[in-house]
Amino acid sequence: MPRAGTGTGGINMLLDISRGALRYSPIAILLIVWELLGATGLISRQMLPGLGEIFGELVAAVVSGDLLYNCARSLMRAGSGLLCAVVVGIVAGLLMASFRPLRLLINPIVQIFYPMPKSALIPVVMIWLGLGDASKILLIFLGCLLPVVVGTYNGARGINPFMIWSARSLGASKLEVIHEIVLPGAMPEILNGVRTALAFSFILMVSSEFLIATDGVGYMISSLGDGGIYPAMFAVIFFVAGIGFLADRIYAAFARRQLAWREA
């Protein structure tokens, strides 16, 4: 005899699948429109290859190992730059919020560089560091740093000052206050800043490899486009978009888990 909860669990699973399908239905609609535009001749198949042809090129690139190698190279650069930006950005944001002299020193620099398009720094880092990995990692680091700093600073400054004063009156040191009160309280804004930085890391990863790389997915997209091999080019673009989407979904699940205490 089946347990009473078995049927309920199956219904809940179906509801979750239905909600997920509905949430991502715009992507399916976009792909249908893509096919229709090419099939009806409104846009040349040379400029907008069919999804079947793109999928075939994707499989071939994966089987050959070329795409996986270049993707690994790109993710290494993006991961290195992002990780450094998260560590430095959180520390800098907390220090800015906690120590006025540092805030007066760092805040004007943040305000100047935050609105600057980070891709504009590509020629500069190329001159400084050449075409190696260091130039791409530095560019990704600079682009990802500011969202983390700003998110951490805003979150830390939003802490109720009475909580800080109470902790200090009970004998807590400045560093203990930061670790036990400021950091947990600022966590929602920190996680939002890191999520923005994660998106920036993919953007800067690809854009930097367009110009200053001899491998990586950005280099593949650029070289395939220059050669007019558009199905393979779109295959790489779709592959990178899929990895970026998956990374964002994984991070969103991680962030919800870290903030589960707010729902308790």
C-alpha cells in the first residue's frame, strides 16, 4: 500500500516542473522565432543558421575537444579574476563602512571608476601585461571588484547602529563587531554584489579574449566569425550562454541557502 505522502510528493514535483517550464518558456519562444525567421527567408540562413546545424557544430566541437579546452582556459581566467575580486571587494567594503579614513580615501575612487565601461581598459591592460593570462585576469578582477565593494559597503552601512553600539558596550572589539554583526547583516547585499560580478566575469572574459588572446571561447567566437563559419560561431555562443546561465542558477541556489535563516 503506497504511503500517503507519495501522491502528494508526485503532485508537488509536477507542479515544480510546470512552474519551471513556464518560467523559461520565453527562451523556447525565442528559439521558435529564430527558426521561423530562417525558414521563411526573412533572414538569410547564412546569417542565421538553423538550430539543427548549430547543434551539429556544437557536438562536433565538443567531441573534438577543442571547445572544452578553450572553455576551460576561459573559465580559469574568469574564476581567478572573480575569486580575487570577491575576496578583495568584501574586505574593502567592510573596511570602508567601518573606518572613516578608509572610506574617505576609497569612496571617491569607486565613484569615478564604477560607471566606466570596463572593456575600455582592454588596451591599457594589454600594454601593461601583454597577451598572457595575467591581462585577462586583471581586467576581469577590475570589472568584478566594484560591484562587490559597493554591495558590501551598502550592506554594512545599513546595519542598525544600535546593534553595533550594544556590542561595543559589552566589550566586543572592532574586528569582532565586523565579524559577528556587520558581515552577517550585510550578507544579502554582498551576495547580490557577487551575483552582479559573476555576470560581469563572463562578459569581460569573452570581450577580453576577442582582442588579447590566442585561445579561449572569446577567441573562438572572433576567429570563427572572421572566417564566416557562422554555425560554429553560434554554437560556441550558445555553449557559453548555457554555462553562464547554469552558473547563475547554481549561485542563486547557493545564495538562497545562505539566506535561509531570514525565512525561519
